[in-house]
Amino acid sequence: MGARCSKFSLCWFQSHLKPTVLESSDLENGAKSDRNAFPSFTEFSFEQLKAATSGFSSDNVVSEHGEKAPNVVYKGKLDNDRWIAVKRFNRLAWPDPRQFLEEARTVGSLRSERLANLIGCCCEAEERLLVAEFMPYETLAKHLFHWESQPMKWAMRLRVALYLAQALEYCGSKGRALYHDLNAYRILFDKDGNPRLSCFGLMKNSRDGKSYSTNLAFTPPEYLRTGRVTPESVVYSFGTLLLDLLSGKHIPPSHALDLIRGKNFLMLMDSALEGHFSIDDRTELVRLASRCLQYEARERPNAKSLVAALISLQKETEVPSYVLMGIHGETASSTLPLSLTPFGEACLRKDLTAIHEILEKIGYKDDEGIANELSFQMWTNQMQETLNSKKHGDAAFRAKDFATSIDCYTQFIDGGTMVSPTVYARRCLSYLMSEMPQEALGDAMQAQVVSPDWSTASYLQAACLFSLGMETDAQETLKDGTDLEAKRNKN
């Protein structure tokens, strides 16, 4: 039975994987199945946006930019509880209201999962405001250059590069290939930890005076000559972002290219990664950055070829971005049961120590029929070796010797004379403690097969699914466990 369960759980696990890296064909208007999830473009009144930002309170300021045409971005909340980012320009930034509205409506027609989409604007008297989807988890610059708890993982850096390339490809397909001042502050992270390109850089600001606010070391060479942004200029800026992802620093392209030409790749790489990347991946990303940073614009790749190159490099594609980022997605928290038991709370927190204490306290009292069957086995003195395996497994489990408990419980299960959901539950947690979540999920599911109404089995499945990054399935299973426990307590 144990072998059949492992095969079943593997099939179930594989069938429930939700790819997080989408092909470019799925991104037009977002994924087509999610098209209705995007809000339509709206022309807001100034009073609406004033109310949403608490009177443009300084407490709601997210960022502040510009010299010749200063602008401030505020966090706001609409009456329908939708969070928004409101960019308020200096009154001189857009003197022609018709030009502003036309530009905003054009950019506002774009809809993609790879963009922090423009969902509205306001043009009243001298006020010029843009309204975009709010991204709660800040900028790439914050997570890459100013991280506090952990550096960005290699798999996430590769994902950022791909998603950004997909955003640029989408914009180009819609006739908006020009992006002004592409840099690490223009890449934001949504409620699920996915990177998105800010729509604000797609707007042409006629009074800004320049399209690049970074220092000259990062400016495309042709822009310095002509003062004009081209699609190839955007690719050059993409190359500087690849350098950011490789090095964890905002390294000038000229210096990086010197290191690359000298084959001094280690000096280029972020020391915080501590070698947690393959040499082949590093080599390919360095090669791609070099191509983007070619002096002659015509020698640089286009967005479509960047996407093709980056898709093949992706790692851990089944793991959600918020897991790779070490954040807890708001999508998950918004679907939580209203009231969780201590067991449910421990699963949600992935607090394996607390789960261990709870399983210890529960013992075998919820294992229906197990006590009588064990007594009978002991009374007849049959299969004493199998029972000893369980006894040794329990002792190892109490002592937190999880490798031994796995071995002993496996001997008991493979004995085949008796089925105990508690043994499956304890081996499940032992697997989790040993960083073997897929094996743990198989045991949690088998415990539920043996005892369908046992809340412990559902709770443990949730803990396994959380560990595997399968947040939606984990939430559903956590709710099942909560409902089963509530039902049992009523009886």
C-alpha cells in the first residue's frame, strides 16, 4: 500500500503543478483566461484621487522623482477597495491636456500580467495625474541592492529577466517599444511577488527634457549622440539590468565589459549568491548582457530573441515568486479561513516544531481502532518485530531523530499487517523535517485514505503543499482540515 501511495501522490503532485513562467503567446492582454481580471481604463476626477490618497498625504508618498518636471507617486485606495498608485505631475509637465489624455489612453489600452498597468488618469485644470495598479512589494532596486533578510535567489533573478523581456516584447507588439529610463526602480513586485514593469516609463513627457535620468555611465551611446530613444536603446538598458541581476550592484557597463573581456566573471558575480548558480547559466547571461550592450545599436538583439534565450534558463518554474522572494503573497492571505485552530496556524506558518508538539500531544488517540488492534497484536505476541519498529520509531520521533523515525516507521508500514494513519502522519512530519516535502505529501494523503474524516491528515497535507509552494491548494486543504475539526468538535 505504501508503494502505491507514493506513486499516486507523485502523479497527483505533477498534475497539480501550476507553471509560473508563461510563454509569450499567453501574455497578450495578460493570459487570455485572466483578461477580465484587469480593470478598464477610467478617467478619474481630482476629488476621487484626492480622497483615495487621504488628501495626497505625505504618509502615502511612495516615491518622488524629477528635477525639471517633479512628480510624486502616492499609494491610494478607491471606494471599491482597490489599491492604486497615483502619479501626480508638476503643473508644467503636460501643458497640453489633449496630448496628455491621448498619451494616457494609448498606454492605458495595454493590458499584460507583465506590466503594472495604467488603469486611469485625471486631467482637470492644471492637474495631471496617472493611476496604475499598486504593487505592494517595492522595487527591484530594493530587493537587489538594499535587501535586509536575504539576497535575491538566482532562480528569481532569472525570472525577473524573463518577465521583463516578456513585458518589452508585449509592448513592442502593441506599438509601444520605446521605454524611457529603464532601470531597477522601474521594476515592481505585485501581491504575488511577480516582477512587473511600471507603465509610467511608457509615457512620453514632452517637458521632461530628457529620457534618461541615470548618470551618463548607464546611458545608451546613441542617446548621447542624438538625444533620441530607440527600441535598441531600450535593449541597451535591459543589458544594464542584466548586469544588476548578475552582480547585485549597479555596475557601469564599461567596467563590466572590461571584466567580461578579461574573462573575470567571478569579479562580476554577486558574492551573496555564494556559488548558488550553474556556470552555464552564468556564462549565458553574461553573453546575453554583452550582446545587449554592443556599441552599435543594430548589433543588439530584439526583445523576442531575448525572451527565447531566457526561457531556456528558467529554474524552479513551479515555485511561486513569493516563495522565491521569501514573502507571503496577499492572494493567499485573502483566502484564509476566518478562524484557524492552533494546528491550522502552525501549518500556515510552516512551524514544523509546533506541528511536532501537536502530534506528540495527540498521540494515537485519534487513530481509530489502532489501540485495540495493537493490544491484540501484543497479546498474541505476533509480528513483534513490526511492533518494535513502531515503538523505536515513536522513540526516535519524540527525540526528534527524524532519519531514524523514517526508517522505523517504514519498516512498520512495509510489514503490511496493520495500517495506522498516525504512523503515516508521523512519518509525514519526519519527511518534512528532512526537507522531503513530496514524500511527506504522499504520507499525508495516505493517512487521509485510511481515515477520510481525520483533520490531522488534511492539516498535514496543507503543510506539505505550503512547503512545495502550492499556495492555492494548501489554502483549500487547510480549510478542509478546519471544517473537519469543527465538525468533530460539534459531535
